[in-house]
Amino acid sequence: MNSIGKQVLSALKSEISEIDYQRYIKQLTFNDVESKSNLAIFNAPNPLIANWIRTKFSEKMAHLFEIKTGIKPTISIIVQSGKNIPSSPAVIAAPVERASGSLLNPSYTFQNFVVGGSNNFAFIAAKNVSEKPGVVYNPLFIYGGVGLGKTHLMQSVGNVMLAQGKTVIYTSVEQFLNDFSRHLSNRTMDRFKDKYRKCDLLLIDDIQFLSGKNQIQEEFFHTFEALRNENKQIIITSDKHPKKIGGLEERLKSRFEWGLVADIQPPELETKIEIIKKKCEINRVKLDREVINYVATIIENNTREIEGILSKLNAYSQLMGVDITIEFTRNVLKEQMAEKRSNITTDLIMDTVAKELNVKSSEIRSKSRNSNIVYARRIAIYLSRSLTPNSMPQLAQYFGMKDHTAVSHTMKKIQELMKNDEDFRIKVEELSNKVSMVTSE
């Protein structure tokens, strides 16, 4: 018969995501010998996972124990070496109190970050900061679109310093503002100042939301000054360059540029493929090369979309008891793709292909036999036939071709190339997704 600890972990599995279970909970073992009715002891492989589970799942675990035994125990997570994981050093919002949601994600490490041309500069900068905090690039300001890895890099530095026993604060502007308002109302601003000005590393996400909030800008300015004067490291993220954040005091903008400003661009196809491979490895999802390449072509710039797709594919695969093939993947994700493609027109396809392949729309519709233009024309025709309801006679008229047989010939040529040339097929699928992305903006 399973021990009560194993029963609790089994019950927990049905209440959390499969990814969280595989990544964290599955690595716990219950200590039957030392546990008592009012104390449940679990072993974890390392401090980061122990801290993460204790903060995110311990209350739920205690509740499950209470359901099964009638007693709600204290949950203790101990690293396998036998050393108990205390409340600190941990990722805290203060030496004296904890801010909600301040714990770092232990999977956000430099080892798990996929480096490509779009993010290499920011990666190197963050790595240098982790090695010499408060000395180089202070502050480090990372900006870029949603889901490109800004928070991952920021928290990677935090996890390095956390492992060294440093005090790390991770917060968002919204949380900083809420904390400020609460302490102001309670007349405990001295505690607020201690909280944010006596740490080794301050990580603050989405600084653009300071825009127009004068009172909180004033407080953040003094927090920034206090930390930097003590050579404590500050890392900030935003969706845009400091100069382009409207409603932000000039003195803050100038200070954000004192250290280093690094941007992260949308990943190129090759980087997307490597990110998917890494996510598959972390989440223990098995995909073959064809499926990985397909997923890379359909995701947009937000790479957070990857985990959702992997989780969906894995769940459907397990429920249906089938392998994840390319046909299976296309079928599972067809609604997602159909929604993106509902407003696609031939003009939109033409403009997107011309822009991506560096030719003019007028050249694609011309009689030119230049190899680059023929290449673009074939892809435009293929996508127009695949993504729009236009008939072949309609497309023949649009592209200035003799009749529908010319379109049919082009379709067969493209299909043959896609079958025999994987790089070409990936390029066509990537362009197809780019067209879909434009319609969803």
C-alpha cells in the first residue's frame, strides 16, 4: 500500500499541470521515517526546486493531507543532502516580509536559455552581470516584445545569486506599486524602504508601467539611487527602449541608460527550432524533427506559445494513446491555425512574400524570369491557393498567367519541391505563418 505521502503526491498530480508535475513534484520523495502526523517531510534534489515547491504547492499539499488524515501538517522540503531549506536566503521581497509572487522560477537558468542571433547580446550582458553584480552594467536594462526571454534572462541572474546566498527581490511594477500603497496607508514606509533598499539584487519587470505614475516614480527613483550607491545590482525589463517610454521622468530615463541597454529581437527560425528542442528536453516531450520544424513555423514571435503547444500535443497524445506525428500535430492545431487564417487575402500574401523575400509586389506579378522573382512568385501562388478560397482561374487572372493550367503546374512544382527539399518546405511554412500573424495583429 502506498504511504500517505505518495497518496498526496498522486492526488496533487490531478490538480496541477502535467508540466509542473513532471518538472517539480515528480522529483520529490516522501520521508516516511521522520515524518509525523503534524509534520510531512519531503526530499528534493536541489534548493531551487525545494524553494519553488514550498512556495507554490506546500499549502495545497497540506490541504490534501488534511483531507486524507484529518490533520493539516507543516510541509517541510529538504534537499537530499539532508539540509533543510529555510525561508531565507530565498527570493524575498524583503528581509522582514515576503511579497506575493516574488519567488524565482528555478527553470529560468542560463543553461536553459537558447542563444541565437536575436538575443546573444542580451545573454552575454546578463551572464557578465551574474559574474560581477554591481560592478558591470548597473543597471542592466533589457527590452523587447512579449515572450522573447527578458524575464528568463533576468531571473537567470537571480538564480545564480540566490545559489550564492544573496538576497534577491523579483517584482513587477504593479506589485511594487501595490506594496507602496499598502505601506503608505498603514504608515509603515520605513518597512517598505527596508524591503527594497537592503537587497543584493533588485529585479523589476515591465518598467513601462511606471508611465504617468508620478508618486511611485519618485519612490522608485530613491530606491534606485539607494541601491546603486551601495553597488547593489539592478536589472530592469521593458517592452521598449527607455527613451521611448512616454510619461517617464527624464531623470529616470537617463539613469536607466547609465549601465547597459540590451534589446532582444524576435527569434529567427533556427533559434525557434532550438528553443523547441530545449523545451522538449525540459518537459520530457518527444517530437521528431518534422514536427519540431512545423511547430517552429507556426509559432509567432512570442516563444511562450511553445510550452502551450507542447503541453497540448502531449496531453492529446496521452489521452488518445497515439504518437505525435506530423499528421497528428496538424490535426490537433488546425483550429488554432484556422483562426489565424480567417482574414487572409491574396494582396496580403503578396505584400508579405515581397517584403520577406526582398522583391517588389509588382515584380511578382510581372513576366520576369529572374530566379529570385520566380521563386517568390511560386510561393505567393502556392500560399494564395492554400490559404484563400480563390479558384485557380481567379489566381491565374490575378498573377497575369495564361490560364488555370499554369497555376496547376506551379502548384505541382511547389509540392514536389516541398516534398524533396526540407529547407524549402520550412521556408514556405514560415511564410505561411507570417501571413497569419499579420491578420491577427
